[in-house]
Amino acid sequence: MGNGGSEVETSAPQSLLGMRGLSKHFGPVQAMQNVDLEVKAGEVLALIGDNGAGKSTLIKTIAGIWAPSAGKIFWKGKEVHIHSPRDAADLGIATVYQDLALCDNLDIVQNMYLGREETRLGILNEIEMEITTRKTLADLSVTTVKSARQLVGSLSGGQRQAVAVARAVMRESEMVILDEPTAALGVSQTAQVLELIKTLSSQGIAVLVISHNLVDVFAVADRIAVMYLGAMVHTGPIGDYDTASAVELITTGTLGRAGTSVSSAL
């Protein structure tokens, strides 16, 4: 259930993404320390922890926004160096942040291809871009969007999240990082996003979900990873936890019922 070095090393070749001893400091502030973690193809891994636990630092390091101060990152068993978001994208890692980075005044197709429009004989290939957009949405079972030419500003929160994810996976991503994907969504919209996560997983795409909503976590996650004060204190199959134990780990970094520090037991 733990993330001890020998266990992680043994399973590394089967992992899509692996991290060994990953640390990040900003001057004297240690934001993340000695993190070991693996993400396997097709699994939903929920990353949980309180504010300031190091979750954002971890995903921004994976996404290429920040370089780690120490440690190694592996992709499909080989060490890689992710210096920029482009490096992450080239590997097959896509990140959908909480703000989604969508343009409300553009339609879905325009948002999907923003900055990488397809042209034919020097003219925008609108037909091909729309066909690909519609196919991508259909592959993800996004049925609530009436038209690929709807303005994004007219979409619901759940629909906007779906468009942002579709844009991410259209580049043949093998892993998608979702930062609080259900934050501020209603019940029905949340259900749509959770189904979208399940669809991604069923297609063999790994999903790393950062969430404060434990109901959502227990609804979709195969495994959870708990961070506390910059350290990874616990990882394991979702069936090994309940809401009470997850909350205890998030708030204290320990499992009191075991009578010991979780980190020391790993």
C-alpha cells in the first residue's frame, strides 16, 4: 500500500509516468520533498491533500512549468527531462487547469484549434477542423453539446470542462491531468464530468485528478495518493480507504488508528 523505493522501482517498467525522489524548493521554502509516485496507463489516480500540501507544485512540475530541484521523472520506464509544457505535450501529457483557458467569444471548433489551426492551400480548413472536433467529442461520449459551432461562452460548466478535455486529448495524449474538474459545478454537470473521466480511462488514457471533493474521488478513482506538507504520505487502491481515513490523512498526515505515522510506515 505504501510507496517505498523498492516497490516503486520494481513496477517502474509497467508505469506510464514515474517519479523518484522528486523535490522542489523556492529559496528556503520546501514546497515538495522526496516524492515517489507512479501513474499507470488507463487508471484514474486521485491526488488529494489540504491547501499547501504540494499538489499544485507536483502537477506543475509534471506539466513542465517548474523544473524539479531534485529527483527524476520517468516516462514509460525511461528517464525524461520536462523543461516546458511543450516537452510534456510531446510526451503525451496534457494538463487541464481549473480556469480551463477557453475563449468565450470563440466557438468550440475555434477553441479546439486555437494556435494550431489547420490550413489547406493557405486557407483555414474549417470543414476538416469541425469534423475532427465532432468526432473527438463523440469519442468522449459528449452528447450534451448541440453544435460544434456553439460559442463557448454559451456552454454550461460541465460542457466547458468537456471541451477543455477534448482539446487536450485531441493531440493523442496518453495522460491527462485534471485540476479540480468539478469545482463549482452543479450535480448534473458534475455527473457529466465524472462520466468523462471514466470514458478517458476506458480508452486507456491515464487520468490524474486533483480534487478536494472526496465524493467525486471515491466515485471515479482506482487509486489515491495523499500529500501532506509537501510529502507523499500514502498511496494505495481506493478500496483500502474510506472517507474517514482519507480525511485523517489529509488533515494530519497519519492514520491514528494504526498508532503510527503513515510516512514512517512506508
